Amino acid sequence: MRPRPLTLDPATEALEAATASLSVEAQKRAAKDAQKKTAKAEAAEQKHADKIATSVVTIKRIERNKKKFVTAIIGLEAFDLELKKVSKDLAKKFATGCAVTKVPSGGEEIVLQGDVSDEVEEFILEKYKQVPEDNIELVDDKKKKKAAAA
């Protein structure tokens, strides 16, 4: 058997074939363009990492009636999670109704029936590893009582 010649990946071969027929100045320009593209990709990756580091997942426990609660989860879309899929997972896990709704500020939130805010935090940390524990915040919203008519 003859030893196989060493080959580069197809993209590198194509690049070498294209640059072999170019002049020296064109090769320099192509190298400079490649550097710019890699720098842009690195900058975009860094920006995304910064966005994830500053993003906060807020888990709110909202009182509906005297003993009825809903749990709202805001900010998961920053961690590249599909909210529909997450809501289905939460609905299965806690055996309750769950929905994705739009927030007036422009984002989306997951609304889960019942007071399961502590368990939701544990579930998110366990199932979705890309969400850091430091970025999760628990909030307890109480319904404001109507002022007594005087």
C-alpha cells in the first residue's frame, strides 16, 4: 500500500489554491481581510460573553388572590434558551400550567401556575448549565390592597 499524501482540510486547500494564483499584493490583502474577519468574530464572541455575564434571570412569586400564586421567570432568552421548550420542561416537572407571554418592555417571560419559585431556581441550575447561579434573583411581589373607600 502506498502511503496517503498529507492533505489539509478543504477550506485551507481552497484558500491556498486561490492565493497561489494571486499577486503578492492581493495575497497581502487577502491575509489582512482574514485577520479582520477573525478579529470581528472574536469581538462578537466577547460581546456575547459580556451580555451573558451581565444578564439576570428574575424569578418572581406573584400573589393573585389570598392563597393563589403564579411564578414568573424573566431573562432566560439572554442565555440562548428556547422559552417554549423551557416552559414545556417546567410544566412537565411541576405538573402545572405554563405559558410564554410577551412583556410590555419588549421581552418575553414564562408564567408558571403555583408557588414554585424555589424549586424553579434549583431546576434551572440543574438542567440548564449555561445559567450561572449568581445571575438568578428571587423576587416576591405582593398584590397591592385596594384603598378602603372613606
